[in-house]
Amino acid sequence: MPRRRKPGSACATTKWSLLAPANPMDRLDRDRTPTNGEVDNHGRTGEECRGNEAEFIAMHIVHVHVHVKPECVADFITATLANARASGLEPGIARFDVVQQTEHPTRFILVEAYRNPAAQAAHRETAHYLTWRDTVAPMMAEPRTAVKLVNLHPDEAGW
Amino acid sequence: MPRRRKPGSACATTKWSLLAPANPMDRLDRDRTPTNGEVDNHGRTGEECRGNEAEFIAMHIVHVHVHVKPECVADFITATLANARASGLEPGIARFDVVQQTEHPTRFILVEAYRNPAAQAAHRETAHYLTWRDTVAPMMAEPRTAVKLVNLHPDEAGW
């Protein structure tokens, strides 16, 4: 499929770069690998999708943004590190990072890298997650939010 | 130092949990390791700060939030993956992840994990960064933003 340059734009557009299927699991367009320089929703060429004859496996990544009450920072960290250490032992979890904003120490991000959505569902049934959820509930300064993401780099072997 | 519970609060407060020194590099309070159950700004006990007699080394982590024009998604990914692959070879960079929002494919986060702030300064002088910066400039839907963070988990060996 030829790429068309939008008049006045810095970029060419393709059918693939604008697709946003209802089901995120379909986003790699597994039924049809891009060919002849086309790219899929993630900008990957057919060669990049296929790799060395191996199918690209998208990670299921979640950034959980947490804002805690100032007096709860220490207790939140204690509870969250316990959960992170236990979560890191789950087979479906590649990374479970806990980071704190340098300039706003009451704000944290949990960077959760699951092998697939089922791994997140399994995590939510673990004792350590349920304990964490209940322990930190009264510590929230506002409801936490989650952003769902997919890895473009590195590929699944790098997590 | 005894921890005092704020009336009506779920949490006790400590001197350490509320410190936010002007210089982020001072945040671990290196002049005085917490003792007797105290925690530092990051909720670490003295034992956790000291580890096995080794000083805790804070990572310098940056989340760069990027919103690109819809027609630029594919070109942005191509330029950004090239930069990410080259950046991963820099000695001061532990990880350089590129992730894309599942529900908003024009929004990306670059998760940059530097060993220290000097590593970020060095990165900004590399040819691959400068090329990326100039290449993606016209692709932005809005100015990108950066959030500075420090790792609580895992420690520096886990990045």
C-alpha cells in the first residue's frame, strides 16, 4: 500500500498508523502482516513483526499513578515494596517497578509489565495484591489512575 | 525518632517522610542513615539504605510523555526506535523503553533509566539523540513533558 503524504504535514500517513481496533489484542493485525514497506499500528514493518520467523508478542504494560497523603508516604512505601517484591515472583510478571517523583515525593508510579492480560488478572487474585490494595486504600490523596501501554522497545525478551 | 500518628489519619508521620530538600541528590540524607526503625524520604529503613554495607545508589529515571500528530505515528516510531536502540548502548543508560498507549495510539512514553544525572547530560550530546530531537520536532501534537523519578524498587542492580 503506497504511503500518502498529507499536504502540509511533516509525515506520510498510512492505513495502518491510524487503526485503533476495538479490541487492543487485535492491534497488531495478526491476520495480515504488513508487506512492501507498510507498517502496522505500531510502526513495525512486516519484517519487524515477523522478526526471525517468530511472532511478535506484545507485552501488557500498566502505569499506575498514585498520589498519597503526605503523612502516608513512608507507610505507603513499606506496603508497596512488599507487594512489588512478591509480585516480581509471579511467572506472568516481567517487571514490577516502583518509582517516586523527585519533585513531588507524594506521587508514585507503579510500572507493571505483564506477559499478557491474563497475568494481570492473576495478579489481582494474589494475597499480596489484595493485602496491598486494602492497606493503601486509606492512604490515597485521590483515586489512583492506570494507563495501559504496549511495548515497542525492547521486545518481550528485554523485559 | 518516635513516629507520631496524625489525629484521624491512617498513617503515622515522620520527619523523614516529609523532607523534600532543594537538591534531589540530597534526598537520601546521606549524612545520616536512619536508625531504630526510622525511614528516609523513600521509606527505607537504615538497613535497607545500607544494604550489605553498600551505599544505596539512586537511579535517575525520566518518563518523557509524547503526543504526536496522528499521521506521524509511524514515522515517529521509526525515528524513536532508532534512538532507543542506540541509547541502550550508552554506558550510563540502564534501560530506554518505548511504550505506546493502548487506547490512545498517538501517545507514547519514553521510560529512560539513567545511572545518574550526568548520564542524561551525556545522552543529550549524542548524535543519535540530536538526530531524533530534530527529526521528531515537527511531529509533535503538543510539547512533550518529562517527569523525573527515583527508583524505590528494584535497586540499581535490577535496572
